Amino acid sequence: MSDTWISRRGPGFWIGAIIGLMAAIAGLAASDAINGPTAIILMASTGGLLYPLMRSGERCEERSGTSSPAVRRYNRGMLAASLAYILGMGIAVWLTDALGMEGTVLWVIAFLPILPIFAMIWVMARYIADEQDEYLRHLAVMSNMGGLALVLGLASLWGFFEEFALVPHAPGWFSVPVWALGMGLTRWWLARGDNAPAEDGV
Amino acid sequence: MNNRLRVLRAERKWSQQDLADRLEVSRQSVNAIETGKYDPSLPLAFRIADVFGLTIEEIFLRDEG
């Protein structure tokens, strides 16, 4: 793989590669072709693809004029937190499944995937505080509001449905992926058309 | 709020990126302001006015009605 080949790939390629590899590893683990620890190590290894994903995203941002020093710091912070999350979750699941941890140690282990999530929230807060480009900051704040609206709305809806035994129990950690989904959708909605060439073509 | 950014840029043969570089903002911001999608803060409006050597009122126009 040359740098040129890598640099030609867009974010969609890397997202597809990560999802494809994760699905393949999950399939191998489900069919008992590989054991649990091997699956966790392989899944954690796919985290290495987050770096080319981040770089391809940054190249898109630079081309479309949506980059800033704060955006680059945010990308690196999120990459580090995501890698820590994958590793922390893998280690925590492996330790509890394979070694049957319990008591105080289990409380400590449970924090392994939680702390990187706290780090992601902090990275987002720092981005909003650091971003000097007021329109990009406006987009980030509104996107976060969109994510928050989806989390609050869905959690309330699901919580009451669950209360009346209409739906199965949903784990609380779902809030972060739902927040990220709401944020991403809101950002896409608000920024659609922003990257289009100027009407005068320059 | 309407504005004359596109005309003023064209008069100076500046691209959106040229203006963004002068204002130290992203091209996305210039595009959003130029198309009326986003109204800049007063400090940024003053910076835009300074870059063009005009007053804010000569660049940004009230919505009619």
C-alpha cells in the first residue's frame, strides 16, 4: 500500500473497511472459528484504521474549506478517545468473561470503557470552547443540540414504553451512539450546500 | 439580512477562499454568510467591513418589510 493509494481513499472506504472487518470478526467469533480473546484483539486491531479514516476526513475538510486548528485538535482527540474506548471495552469484556472478575475489581474494570467516553465529551466541549471560526462553532453547538434532542426524546419514549413492558430493556450506554447519530444528522442537515462552489464559481 | 459580499468579492476578483483567508475563517463560513444562511456577529461584521474598506451598512442590508 503506497501513500498515494491510501490518500486516494475517501472516508466512506475506511468506514466500510472498519464495518466489514468488524462484521467478519464477529461472524468468525459467532461460528467459534476464533475464541473470544482473539476476536477482541482482532477487533481492537481494526481501531488502527481510524487513523487513515481521520486523515481522509481531514483532506476532505481541507478541500472543502471546513478545516481549522480546533477541528484538527478535535479529530486527534476523538481518535485517541475512540482507540482507548475500543481497547478499554475489549479488555473489560475479556477480563469479566475469561477471568470472572467481581466485587471492587469489577467496578474498576467497568470504568475502562467509561473513561474514554468521558474523554470524548470533554474533547467536544473543548472544541466548542477553542473554535475561533464562529460559523463552525455555531454548527457544532446546534449539532450538539440535535444530538441532545434525539437522546432526550428517544430515552423518554423508550423509558415509558419499557415501563409498560412494550419494548425490551435498552442499556444506558446507548445514549452516546444515539447522541453521535443525532449530532451527525443535524450537522449534515445544517451544513448541506455549504461546500458547494460559490455562485460566481470562485 | 441581505449582503453585498458576492458583488464586492467579484469587484476585487477574490474567491471565497481568498476572502476566508483575509478574514481568518473557513470558506464554509464565507459561503454561509454570503448566501444569507448565517448572519455574522458584530465583531466579524466589522472585520468584513475592514477587509473591504467599507462600513457595515454598505455591506449588510436590512431585510425589506
